[in-house]
Amino acid sequence: MATNNAINNGGVITTTFTNSGTWTKNNRTRVVSIALWSGGGGGGSGRKGTLNAASGGGGGNGGSFYAVSFPATFFHSSETVTIGAGGNGGAAQSTDATNGINGSPGGNTSVGNIVVLGGGAGSGGGTTSGNTSSLFPLHSFLGLDAPVSPINQGTSGIGGTGSNLTGTAGSNNVSSSFVGLAIAGGGGGGGGAATAADSIGGAGGAIVFDINGYVVAAGGAGSNTTGGNGNAGLYTVPSNVLFGGSGGAGGGFIHTANTASNGGNGGYPGGAGGAGSGGVTAIVSSGAGGNGANGLVLITEYF
């Protein structure tokens, strides 16, 4: 869905796209600024083991971010807007001695020829030693027919690693920018795994503004149950407050109840899903990975 604000006294109008659609340029527009978040990657599910330990999955990677500003003449009278969907988490495994399933990568977000790649997916749980890591993160910008004049580019948070005890946290996304404050969604926390003791899923990656250490959006909280969901970011144009959502946490395991848990979902926009915990023979399945959040586009026209 696209929503427009009213043209204010400063000669600015912003159109927000939460779903794919078509943007039509105003015939009075002189400059166009676009902020794009791609979909966050889904977390991997945990391994279903036959011993007393099995690795949790790897957390997904946060969606990418890019912001550009061009003269209005660089754009056609209308442009197609595509919103990247968040990647699905890997499904839980119920068969013994079976590795977890990779999550799905986030979808690309684009406006015309401006394309931002979706966040990489989390790996499925592997061996009992917890050697699962997230897949390679994607945070690239693909070209335009016109020269590129970026305002700011954010790097996606990277998913945490699964373990046979406690999953590692997803990486925080720290803004070092004094103009734009623009960063992408945080990575999902790695999933805790089944073992002889409770395991804790890794926390989701937070969104942090490093000038004063202010946490814009805390990552999902890790525990020995289902991973906490990521939190929504902040995105206000034209005041240059552009923060993606944080990552979901990894699921944990309660050994006394033989309970595996799912990863949390990423925060909107672009946050990555946390990973599912591992499982052992005594329980029905491992934990499923959490889903990544969808992308977003903000188009601001200056008159």
C-alpha cells in the first residue's frame, strides 16, 4: 500500500510503499530522494539429533538499506516499486539424525533501476558440535542508468551462530553517520541447541546510534524458550531518521521438559529472523527458524 502525505509549506511530499506498486512523479518535482530497505533473511532451523546435543541453526542476515537523491529528470514519469518480502524461516525437523533446513533469503527491493539485494538466510543446524554459521550476507546496491549519488548506505546485521549450548547473538547495527542516520535491519540471533542442560538462544542484533550509544531498536531477547521477536525501526522523511528493524532472537531448549523452541521474527523493516534450537530423540522436533521482515520504500519529492 502506498500512502502520501499532504504537500506542506516546505514543498515536500513523501510516498510510503509498504507493498509493491507504482510511483507517479509529480510534474512540479525538482529533486527526488529514495530510501529502500530490502527483506530480511529467515533463520535456519535446528538439527534433530540422536545424541544428547544437536546444533541450533544460524540466524538470518538483516535486509540491506540504500538511500539516493537525484534530480527529478533522472526518473521516468512513473516507476515500478517492488517491495522485497522477508525470507521464511527453515522448517522444524522431526526425523532423527537430520540437519536443520536453511532459511530463505530476503527479497530484493527496487524502484525502477535502483535495486537493493535482500538479506542472506540463516543456515540449518548441523552437527552436535554447533558448527553452524549464517550464510553469506547480501548488502549490495545494483546499478542505475544514471550516475549514483548515495546519501548513505547501511550494512546489514549478520546472523548469530548456532551452538550445542548457547547460540551467539546477531551482530548489532551501529550507525556512525552524522547525516541520515541510515542503517539496515539487525541480524537474527543464533539458535540455542539441545543438550544435557538448558540452552539459551542468541539475542537478535540491535540497532544502535553510536554517537551516544542510544539503542534505537533492541534485538529480540534470547531465552530457553521461543526467541523474542525483533523490534520495529524508525523511519521518518524528510527529517532523516532512517533506522531498520532489529533481529529476532534464537530459540532455546529446556532439557527437563525436552522442549525445543522456534526463533523469533525480525522487526520491520528488514529485520532478520532468529534461528530454531536443536532437538534430541526424546522430543518431537527441532525448532523452526523465525521469519525475516518485509522491506519498505520511502520516496520524497522536493518542489
